[in-house]
Amino acid sequence: MRAHLQQHRLLIALFILIALMGLAGCALPVQPVGQATGGASADASQNVEPIYIGVSGPLTGPNARYGEQWIKGFDLALEEINGAGGVHGRPLAYIFEDSQSDPKQSVVVAQKFVADPRIIVELGDFASPASMAASPIYQRGGLVQFGFTNSHPDFTKGGGEYTWSNSVTQAQAAPALAEYTVVDLGLDRLAVFYLNTDWGKSTFDLYARRAEELGATIVAAEAYLPEEKDFRSALTRARDANPNGLVLISYQADGALIAQQIKQAGLDVPIVGAGSLQSPDFLKLGGDAVEGVYIQGQFLPTDPRPHVKNVVDRYVAKYNETPDFFAIHAYDTMKLIAQAIELGGPTREGVLKGLYQLKDVPSVIYEKANFDPETRRVVNPQFVNLQVVNGEFVLWDGVKPEKK
Amino acid sequence: MESFLRTFSDQTINGLVIGNIYAFIAVGLALIFGVGNLINFAHGSVFMVGAYVGWICMTWWNLPLAVAFVVVALVCALVGMAIERFALYPLRGAPPIAPLLATIGVSFMIDQAVQLLFSRNPHAFPNPLIEHRFQVGGVTVSAIDLLIAGVGVATALTLYAFLRFTRWGWALRATAQDREAALQMGVNVNAVNRMTFAIAAALGGIAGLLVGMYFNTVYPTMSFQATFKGFAAVVLGGLGNVPGAVLGGLLLGLIESYGVAIFGATYRNLFAFVILIAVLVWRPNGLFSLRPRVAQEPLTGTFIAKGRPVPTPKWLIATLIGVAFVLPILVPNPYLLQILTNAWLLGMVALSVTLVTGTAGQTSLGQAGFMAIGAYASALLVLRLGWPFELSMIAAAFISAILGTLLVFPAFRLRAAYIAIATLAIGEIVNQVILNWEGLTQGAMGIAGLPPPSLLGWQMIRPHEIYYFSLALLCLAALVQWRLVRSPLGRTWRSLREDEIAAQAFGVNLNRYKTLAFGVAAWIAGLSGAVTGHMYTYISHETFTNTTSILALTMVILGGMGNLLGAIVGAVTLTALPEVFRGLADYRYLVYGLTLLLVIRFRPQGLLGTD
């Protein structure tokens, strides 16, 4: 009897497993996410097969929020591209596969994209372990992997000529931040907090080198883990080193936390932050505590120049919020890829050819982006010096903070 | 000197405040462990729900703080009772490891549901208290510090009074001491169970609210770290020991705070977990247990032998292997092959877990640490010393076996849930050492440019090549392990699992056999890690995290403890499920959690049964 019951339950368990898998399987014929936003042009060219772009990134898991920003940027760009008739007369669409930014899943997604003949170029992944594990698969599959959050210095080296990125490297951003801190703001005894990730660590090393060349002293360097929430102990340590400036090589949530905890630790010095802090979330989470923070960003949403203003206005009209760096980067990337397809043709080889031909690509972040064909990265990126005033990012007014 | 004193007192306050929060989480875990003998992985999720409910109360409804506390406690108590009723109650009488998997499933569902309902972005949680700092004898404290301390002390006293002076409190303690005896004395142990979950969840929720206020943020991923730190605090204090959990939490907070003060924030976890292991070595019952407790039944072991494994005739296994080998020829789809390659590589890890956990009875949650050791060892041998991959892969497996066993060695005296948490800590220590030992491992930068796996000059870069290679390694590992568990050695391992004391009485040297079990397991996991690392070509301390360890244990529980084919079936199922559920997009991990929960509900001994 008991054996019978057990068999019975094994059957139920198997049935549940198979039923749920079957259920999901029905939903499997992937719905191209971006196609829905094709708008008027999609109606006009209903019989035309869209050109597909694969996106590998986090939609669930710890980094899911970045994927959410990407989608907003992509959709805005596609609205414009498809509104203007698409590329080569075909609408552009993307298929977003969730990888959780986990290498176990990003390699599977990579194989999926490589095997799917509709996909002619891939965007992402988010963090280095996931992105770089997938690079060899894209390289071998002859599919361009275009990473737009990949600042790891080795990213474009790993996958050979099929790996491209329009993300600035730390080698470009970190020395510029050091110049802003030391030369422009005149701070010379620095306590630096940095994320202990590949991005944070290499930014810090390059930052410290340039800052010391410029005559500043790093009096305290505090590395912290991405999941860190309690900075009071580390801030107390930094306070005892008696700095006259606090530098944050942080992401938005942790940067806001440090700014909030700094006063509680009895440390009252100007704060300088890396461009990654430039986000509405940083202002929202940080509240009063981030007032006056100096940031070196790559774009300013309130920048009156048309290449920024036009896009930001459309973004605000669509989503009713200010775009952050990740959304704008996603927008820029989609536009750039559209142009590469336009130039080289809607095939995998065409995209690669098109990327080499790109010149002065209009960009919100770079105004005009150009690539070095050797490193497959953007040359001479520009930076803007900002400050948080009355809960908004504005251009820095050029006044040095008082030294304490 | 004065500045030293100021620093010291400030760090002490920092440590006590964060420690107070750990204590809240730990008390709930300790209660649940005491009464239900269960490691509750869903506790952090309830904590996160508490933070969100508090955030809704304060920012949407503008309720006063005191009311928010009551609402949070009530809502979380209901959530706790629901978890007990729907996920755990149906599993009473099942092998004790089954509810553990149910809590993992529940935590997936809650975390994902909160992400879907309240977006993935963190929300600002404005601190309702006046930001005022008091000077108390040279020490600066803020209003929120005092609030946390006050709520902590008040709750501890209330809980103490409840356990000590009320009939329900007696019932709870009686159930914790001896469930069967309590049942015979007329205690409604099921009601006690539910009440325990309600109390634990309410405490967890209040901790969530306090953390939200303290850090001015709520975010959906706050749950895992909370569970993790809660475990550490509980073990420091002694499992199932409520006052010990409070002291453990405070102590963990202080250790972290002083550790950060001396070494820096990046050493926070390393320092805390090294201390944890040290405490386990010298005081295996926790720092604050005066007398050794009644020996707990092992978490796997004695109760495990319910039902036999599903019979698997030799021809069936031969057919399955045959199908696996001809599959790339019949279906040359690289996407499918990559999923299965991942499944074979994770299947090796699952085999290693089923060896130590299923056969030898030592629940392991540190297998990703062994993978990381294997991957780094092979990467460094190839890139720094120019070894060929064939050699470095084998060497990496041995390095993993030696280092892994040495690391776990201090935990050999531990039993049941202790060893699970100790191995979880060891996995974390491995990752922290990799992160901080920059000279050897390049720290956070990771190691890029690993050559793909190769055999005698033949580089495996096409999907079916690495597929065959990993499948062959898996079959080899399974064969060796099958021979081992069928040998006298395997019988001795099973005797450890069934009853350590009896085994010892029969002259079994426990340490020697545990060393062998962990050595073989770390060898297999290290080999899998080495191949995985070369397949990825880039590894960092984030490549093999403790979520992989938990995944490996989940595979084994799902497939059936100690069942070799079960481990592989579990690996294939859990690697394929997220892919099959891809079409569900955002709901993917919600359904994944639900699947785990339902499968274990109807098949608590695992799909293929325990062996």
C-alpha cells in the first residue's frame, strides 16, 4: 500500500514538473520585446520581417534594476528609428534574454543567439564575469558582442574583433576625475571609498596614481563589497585620517548610503563622486545628504545643447522621469547599432563592417563618437563637471569648496 | 589617546547597533531551529517583506512610527504562518532535509514577487526621526541608534517573559526540548510550530523595518545577506539557543565593526566568518551554551531511509548514457548543448554534494568554494607557470581536494545544521580570500584570457566538443563514486550518516572517513570548477558564489539524497528549468520557486528517492 502511494506521489511530482514546463513551453516562441514599440512604421511595413538584435542582461536577480533601465533606453531609441522607417526599410526589434548577469546563464544565452539566424548583433551583458564568459562564444559564432557597460580593460581584448564597447574605460575616466578633484576643486588630502569590483578597483588604482602625480595624498582608501550597507565603521576610520575631501567610486545605492552616513560619523568634508552616481536614484535615495556632492559625469540631463535636450525631453515625455546614465547609454547604443547596420547591411558580417566605418556617430554622451579600430573603444571621451544643487545635477559653477 | 578612545567608542556603538539588528534576525532563526529543527532560508525574505510593509506604512499611508511597527509585526506574522501552513506543514514526517528545500523555494517566490510588485529599484525610506546626535559621555549616538537599542531591549524582555511565564511559552520550550514527549503531554505541537513561525516572522519583519530606517533604503535583494548574517549569529550563540542568538548577533556586529576598523570594509565578511569557524572549533555548541545540548538528530541521516530509491535497471542507465552521447549528432543545437554542458559540469558538483551529504551525512553548502579553488588553481598554473591544461586540470582537482579538506577539517566535530552553516562560511571565506589576496589572484580584477579546455593539443571550442568532454568527466566521476559507495568504504560512510556514535563504537575513525568523503567531493567539485573556468575564459570572485552552492544542494535534494542518478537528474532539471521558463520573462523565478515547492510537496524524498 505504501509503495503504491509513493508511486502515486512520484507521478504527481513528475506531472507537476512536466505540466509547468509544458505551460512555459507554450509561451516559448519568444515574443520580441521591442517589436511592440515599433509604432506606425510597423503597421506600414507589416509584411516586412524585422531586423533582430539580441540583448543579454539582468531582468531578474540582484542586478535586475539595470536591465529595467536598459529597456527604457532601447524602447525610446526604437520608437525613433522605426518611426523614421526603420533600417534598410525594415523595422528594428530586440529580443531581451534574462541572464541575471550570471555567467552560467549568459553563456547559454550566447549560444542561443549565435544559433538564431535572425539575430545579427548582440548587446550586453552587464557585469564582467557574465559578459566575458560569453565573449568567446560570440567571437566563434561570428556575432558582434557590443557591451555598453563593460569598462573592464580586458573586455574588448577577450573576444577579438567581434567584441566592441562604447563604455569609457577606467584608464580614461579615472584620471579625469582625479584632475577634477585635485586641480579644479583643490582638495589634496583624500579619503577614497571604492567598490571592490573590477571596475572599482581599477578606477581606484588609476585615480590614485593620477591624484598623487598632481600632488594630492590618499590618506585613507576603503574598499567595500557591493552588498555592503553599513559604512559607519569604515567612515569612522576615514575620519581619523583627517581628510579634506571624500571620493566615492561607487554605484548609486551604495554612494547614497555613504553620503548619508558621513555626517553621522562626524566627518564633514566635500564629497566628490564618479560618474556612476549620476542618477535620479542617487538624488532620491540620498535626499539632503547628497546636496553639494561634486560629480564628474558624462552627460547632464539639463544640458541645453540640442543633442542632449531633444533626447531627454522625449524620454521625460515617455516615462515621466529623468533618464539615468544606464538608460541613456542603452539609448545611445541602440542608435549607434542602427547606424552600423545602415552602413554595413543587415547581416552579421555587415554589422562588423559597419562598426569599422562608423564616424562621428551622434551621441547623447559623446556628442560625436568615434572608435579606435585597434581597441574597438571610443576615443577621446568628454566629461562634464557637475554638482548637486537643490536636489538636481547642475554644471559646476567653478567655485572651489572651502577647505576645512 | 583621546582620539583612540573616541574611535573605539564610536566603533563599539556602530557594532552594537548593527549587532542588534543581526540579533533580531538570529532570534527568529534560533526559535525556528529550536522548535522545528529547520534551517529557514525564507527568513531573509520575511525580513525584506517587513522592510517593504514598513516603507508602505510610512511613505504611502503616513502612519505614525508606533503604528507601523504593529502593522509590520502583524503582516509578517501572517506571512510566517502562511509559509508554515502551506510550505512546511504538508512536509511534517518527511525527511528533515525536505523542508529546507521548501524554504528555498518560498524565498525565491517572495523575492521575485516583491520585485514584480514594487519594481527592482531601491526605494528611499525617509527616516521619520529627527536627525539629532546626542553626546553621552564622549560618545555620539543618534536617535535611530537609541530606537534600535530600545526596541531590541524591549523585545528581548517581552520574549523572555513570554517563554518563561506563559503557558504558550512553556509549550514552545517543551516542544523545542523534545517534540515527541511534548506531544505525549498533550501539547499541540502543530499549533506551537505555527506560533513559532509567527513570532519569528514578526521579529524578522521588525528587523527589516529598522534596517530600512537605519539605511534609509529598501530594496528587493536585501534578503539573502540578512539570512546569511543571521545564520552566522545563530551559530555563534549556539543553534536553537535564544539568549545565545541575541548575544551572538551583538557579538557578530562588534566583531565586524572592529574588524572593519582595523582591516577595512572589504574584510568585513572574511573576518566575521573566520571568527565563526574558530568559535565552532573551540566551542562547537556556540559561545553561550553552558552545557552541551541534547544531541540533535542529524539533519540528513537517521530519518532519511524512508522509501527506497526508484529502481534503475542497468539497461536504463546504459540507454540514458547512450542517448546523451548520440544527442549532439541527432540534435546539433548549440543552445541545447550548452545547457546540457552546464548541467554535466554542475552535475559533477551535485555528485560531490550527494557524496558528503547523502552518503556520509555531512550537509555541505560550500561546494562553490571548491569549484573556485579548482578554477583559480588551474588558471594560475596555466597562465603563470605555462602548464598544459590536461595537467593543470588534474593538479587543480588535487589542490582543491587538499585545500578543501584542510578548510573543512575544523568543522568535522560539528553535526547536522552546524556543518551546513560552517561549510557555507567556508565557501564565503574562499571567495573573500580570492578577492583580497591580490598578489596571487589579481583580486577584484579577476583573471582574463584563460585558454579553452584542450586535450593533447586539441582545443575544445565548439559546443559539442566541450559537451563530450564534460559528459565524459561526469560519467567518469559517477563511475568512480559508484564504485566507492558500493565498496566497504561506502558502507562506512553510510554508518557515519546513520549514527556517528554507533560508528565510533565499532571502531570507525570519524575524522579519517570524513576527510576521505570531503577529499573526494572537493576533488570532483574542483575538477568541475577548473573546466568551467576555462570554458568561461574569465573568472573572478563573483563567478562561483554561494548561490551556486545552494543550487547544488537543491539539485541533490530534488533528485534524492545519496542517489547518484538522482543528483544528475536534479542537475539537468534545475539547469533546464530556468531555460524552459524563459518565455515567462519576469515570472521565471516565481514559477521556478513554485516548482521546487510543489515537487518537494509531493515527493519529499526527491524524484528518484534516497539511497
